[in-house]
Amino acid sequence: MRASDLLQFASTALLRHWLRTSFSLLGVAIGAAAVVALTGLSEGARQYVVGQFAALGSNLVIILPGKNETTGSFPGVGGVPNDLTLEDARALQRAMQGIQLLAPLAMGNETVEHRERSRQAAVVGTTHEFLAARELHMGIGRFLPPGEMERGGPLVVLGVKLAAELFPGENPLGGVVRIGDWRMRVIGVLEPRGTQLGMDLDEIAVVPVATGMRMFNRSSLFRILIKMHVHADLDAACERAVALLSERHDEEDVTCITQDSVISAFSSILRVLTLALLGIAAISLTVAGIGIMNLMLVSVSERTQEVGLFKAVGARSGQILAVFLTEAVLLSSIGGLLGLLLGRTVLGIIVMLYPTFPAVSPLWALFAALGLSVVVGALFGVLPARRAARLDPILALTRNYS
Amino acid sequence: MIELERVTKTYIMGGQPLHALREVSEVIAAGEYVAVMGPSGSGKSTLLHIAGCLDRPTSGTYRLDGKDVTTLPETELSRIRREKIGFIFQSFHLVPRLSAAENVGFPMVFAGVPRPERRERVEAALAAVGLAARTAHRPAELSGGERQRVAIARATVMRPQVLLADEPTGNLDSAAGRQVMALLEAMNERGLTLIIVTHDPGVARRAKRVLVMRDGEIAEHLRGSDLAEAVPRASLPAVPAP
């Protein structure tokens, strides 16, 4: 028996009962669309988060004070970490190889005032290198000038939103703001960037790191950002940095994380989420499969005489199995294709509403949706098809004389 | 050639054995024209099913063309049905959603005959039953007689050796019945073995031989001409010359 004949048989049988056929198609289509849309959404979420991290800049190594592993010693014994100082940062810069740039970071929360306007803002104490490390760009003016880390100065660079609020309708360049007790001159405004990892970069004030540490009255840095050269081994760089600082502090009291490890951790968490959603979508496909089974069982019992006739003219049981299985698989695969279109349409609408959200179903999800549909049809078509194949031709022919 | 040797068919019904056939022995030569008569439940349909390899005897031996088919596996029986036997039923058994041509063609689909050859043979078979003009019609658009003629075309399209007809005129008016009988007899004259199960003495009397069955046994062997006298002539269909 030829495949084209099987297809023709199956399609005429399905078309004859187009109403119930289309309901079954709808069931499969919704299941397949769920696979496409749900994986598209969670894959979009993954890409969004990964993109957020990647925007921080790749090849980034971050050093923070304190050891975030439990040491097993008594609380308080060796518990207070040594300060992470500017000297430490300079030592790293001197001793480590493969550093592209290094930016120390001090953080504080201060009131920023201009005339009668005042705002609470995150104040970042850092150096010229911060701009490149975080891959930020200047809107107007310039960033902190390059130079020695220890050299402070009454200079500030504002986030675009903060600048707009403090200097409504004026050019902030050259203006003077008060941060805490300090009077600082505005030398530049950052380009809009938006929120990144919970920090709104449009609302920060950036000051020289030495000034910042005095301003916040802190002896320790918040972070040291190190951007390595493109092909550097980040893990090795981390080890080297920790070893170097441990030597300086006489104990291991700093933590080093790499950009990659953070990204891959998030990425794998969200990939699990994608698989979970795929599982949920697969359940709806299974329900559609039960619908197909029901339809096929009805179809087989309606066509009992036809099956008897097929056997009387010499069809083998295997051929009859193939006829009904083809019907089920044809039904489910057309449903699957419709589901792909439906799912992509849904994603398209979501992308239209939220243009920044990269909701695109991955290629494997398209294959998964189609493949699962076909498998569901084959799986749930087997029982009815076997029932047809096993019919006793005499009983099948003599039942319900029409 | 059909050789039945002490063929018995027993069904279990409600715990009781029901003897549909009791040690039936009969030889039907190739090209013969045989009618099988008898009351309902006498075993004539069972005989037809066994002869057509749709059913197996409980005991005894069935040889078709000298080959013992009693114990052949199911796929071999399918092949015999496909290649050697054509069935014709009282209720036609056409597939409603398929056109006349498709109904005639599907035995060849299962046999794997290539499409162009199928088309030729379908056309020839439908022309042979006088339905060349109705190939695209569905069964619902055909009269009873036309439907049975489509069924005859289907039964003969695989060029079988044996035609088995179960009450072929049972659902037809007498004019259509005459036409169908004339066709079947024309097939017989071309060499096909024709076995007709019927209640109608008017049909049976046209056969060369008549087997009268009673309680699962062949009770009488008659010649068709023997029946003619027992039946009023008015009830017999007048068969035109083929």
C-alpha cells in the first residue's frame, strides 16, 4: 500500500466529518500553540535576564569584601573582614596580568540638593574606568577625569533623570550641587540607560572614589570591578586576585565572582523553567490526544462495516492499522502545524505590546511542538487502530445491515 | 476448484455449542455455477464465509486449487481473498464517502497496484458493468441496481477465480435483479466460478447445480432445472440474453 493512497484515504475520511475533525484539530492546535508560546515566553525571559547581565560588560571579574562561605569557626573569630582598600585595588592593578581596566567602587545613599530641590540618590564613588567597565556613555559633558585613585575632587556626574529633576529646564553643566556636606560641580550627564539589575543608572550620582569614601565615612570599598582582556581566563584571574589579597590581608577574606558564572547560573535556572513550562504545555497536548483517541474510536465503530469490507477484499490487518493510524497522525500533525502558527501569532502580539521583551520561541520548541503533536497522534491512535485491525470481518460485515 | 472435506464449524453460544456446519463435504469445480439455498440458520452463509477464507473451519479440510488453506496464517488468507476471491453482498457494502471509481479501485490499493494501472482497470471494470458514465458518483447518488453493479465491478477488478455472492438480488427490484444476475452469469461464462447464496428459487433455478442446506448439512443436491417445475413461472425473473 502506497503512502499517497494512505494519505488520500485518511484525508477523505477526515473531511467527511469536518466538524468533529476541526474540533480535534483545535485541541491539538491549542496544545502545540501552548508549547510554542510558553517556551517562547520563558526563553524570552532567559534572554532578557542574560542580556541584562551581558550589558554589564563581559570579561568582568568582581571582587567584594567578606567571605561568603561559612568558615566553621566561632562567630566573631576572624569574622570581621579586613577592609578592601584603594591600596588593595592598586596592588591588584600592579600585580595582575591581563587586566584591561580596573575600577574601585564605593557606594552610599545621600541627599543631593540643588537650590531648593533635593533628592535621595545612590552615590557611586569610582574612577574614570567605571564608564568603560559598565559600558556606559556620556550624554553631555565628560566623565570623571583619569588619574590617581586617591585624588579626589569636588566633581560629580549625574544620571540623566537625576539631572533633569535637579536642573529642570537648565543646563546642569557647571552647576553646583550639594551632596551631604559637600559642594560638587557637575561636569557631565550620563546617557539614558534605565534600570540594570535593580539599580536605576539614570538616578545615580558619580563622584571620585576617594571623595566618595570620605563622604560616606567608609574605610572599605564596596566592590572592585576588573575588566579582563578578551581572551583572559576569568577563573584564573579570580584565583590570582583572591590569592593576592589574602596575602595582603593575612587571611582569605574576599570573594571573587565572574560575570560568566552569574550569567550561566541564571541561564540554567531559567532553562529549567522553560522545561517545566514545556511539560505543562505537553499536558494540554495529551488532553488533545485523548480527544483524538475518542474521535478515532467513534470513527472505527462507525466504520465497522468498512473495515469488514476491507478485510473481505484482502486487506491485511497491518494495512487496516496503517489506515487508521495515518488518520490519527494526519489529524494531529495538521493540528500541530496550526498550533505553530497560532503560537507564533500569540508571541508576535506579545512582542508588539512589549517591544523590549525578546519573546521568540527557540527553533527546538517549534520542532518539539510539531514532534509532540505527531507522537500524541500516533500514541493515542494506536488503540483505536488496533481495535479496527482486530475486528472479525464476518461480524463487521453482518452487523447493522444498512 | 473448491474441495471441502468433512468441514465442521461450531460456535459456542451461551455455553452451548452451535453447529453451523456438520461435516460438509463438497467439490465445486472451477467455472461452475452453484446456488446454495436453505432456511435462515441452515449454515449457507457460514459455508460461503469458509469458501471465501473469511472464516476457518473448526475441523475438516478446505483445499482451494489443491492447496490446503485450512491452517494458513492470517496474512496468507488475506492474500488469497485479495487475489482469488470476489465477494458480493446483499447490502452492497460500498464505502459511502468514496466515488464509484474509488469504491472499485480500493482493493487494488491494498494490493499495491500502481495508480495509472488502477485507473485503467477501474474504467474497464465499470464499463463491463455498464456504468462507464457514473464513475464520479457516490453510492448515495446511485440506484440500488447501480450500486450492486459497482460492487460487482469491485469484486472482479482483481480478476479473481471465484465470485461469492450472498443474496445479491435481495435488496433489488426485479428489473435491477435481472440485470445483476445477467452480469454475474456473464462473469461465469468467462470462466469464473460463481457461488450464489439465495432464498429466491427464481434465482437458484438458473444455476447448473443447487445445494439445499438444512441444519448445517447439505440435505439435497439438485439441478437448477429441477427447481423450475416446483415454482410458478410468473415469479421467475425473465433474464434477457447477456
